[in-house]
Amino acid sequence: MKRIFTRPQVTIVLTAILLAGCSMPAKHKAQTDMAARIYTQLATHYWQQGYTDIALNRLALALQQSPDYLPAQKLLQEIEQQQTTPKPLQE
């Protein structure tokens, strides 16, 4: 039976795969941060247009992607604060 790959070739291929895997967490972190940023921008837009429920949904998605994403946390606090603040009576 003829071998398709020699031992050195297999070693080189496996080493290349392992090294490629080492760079994946950084790439994954960048992608999740970008997703969190986009969801937060969408949430800001929806909230400004008066769609608070959709904004909160987008913020939940942002924080799923990156739980420590500060702009999403701040916007969530701002929306929650607005919802708990009593509105003045209109005459």
C-alpha cells in the first residue's frame, strides 16, 4: 500500500493547523466585540425612535456577545433609569 503523505509532511500539516488555531481566540474576540457594537448602535437607534422593547432586545444580544461591553451596559442603565423615572402630569 502506497502512502499518500510522508511523516514529515503530516507533521508540518498538523503543526500548521495547531498554529492556525492559536490565532482564533483573538479573531473571535474581535468579532464578538464588533457584533456587540453593532447591536448597541441598533439599540440606540430603536430607543431614540421610541421602540424601547426592540432596543432592550438588541442590548440583550449585545451583552450575550460581549458581557463586559461598556457602551451596552451604560445604555441599558439609561433606558432602565428612564423607565423608572415618573413622568410629569400633563394638564
